[in-house]
Amino acid sequence: MFKQESDDFPEEIQKYGCYLFCLLRMCEIVSKRDLTVAQAIDIYTYAKLTMFLGEDKIRRPILGAKCSVQSPDKLCTYALTLLGSANSISQVGMLSNGKELFWGWANKPPYNKPEFYALEYQTYGEIGHHYVLANRAKETIYDPSEHDYTMRPLLGGLLHKAT
């Protein structure tokens, strides 16, 4: 998988794309296929054109907002379709103060056993937050940045389940 700072990507992705890239890496793992740079840009462009990512596309960290993606499930559906996979990935909850909190519909099996965590770390920079992809044991399996923020405080995260 790529690094978000790569010159191959639009400036917005280079600066705010950590969670987007975590979602794309989940799709690669689930489909057992790798995206090309062109496909990653296509997914981003498609999301922009269909407004999956909202008015600001990738939400900018204005007034304390975090780098996030609106409609992550829809983005994953499109990416998985592009990769030729019939699987799906759903955001099922969040990690807060070390505790898994599930959305109401995801409180029961199989959804309450997430396979992926998008762990959120403090960066102390302009953006303030960075996401890395982790497995069920909360071990980092992909960091979209060339900078290592995982030695900084863990703020929380998002839980994802593939089906």
C-alpha cells in the first residue's frame, strides 16, 4: 500500500487521507488484491463526485474536527466492487478510553467482533490526529504516513467488520 504523502496523490489526500487509506487497505486485505495508485485516485474521485465524503470531501480538522471520511461503508463498497470482491466492510463502533463501544445494530454477533481497528493517535501538529490500521490484537498492520505517530498518545479509534 502507498503512503499518503506520495506526490502521486492530490494535496488533500497527502494532508488528510490517513483514514481514507486505512479503509482502502482493509479493502485490499479482504479482497486479497492490491489497488494501484490510479485505482486509489479513482475511488477518491468517485467519492468526491458522488459526495460520499461530504462538502469538504475529506473533512478538514477545523474547530477540532478530526480527519474522517463520511460514509466509509459506501466508500468500501465501491472499492471492493472495483477490486472484484463481493465482501463488505462496515464501521461497527468506536474505541473510547480503551473500551469498545458498538453502534446499536452492531451489538450482537457477528458484528461485535471487529477484525480491523483504525487507531487514532495524537500528532501534536496542525491536524492533531492520525489513523493507522490495526488488527484484532490492536497491532499496527499498516501506517499510511511516512511519519510514525504510534509512540504518541492513543486517543481512540474506529471498529470495522468485514463480511
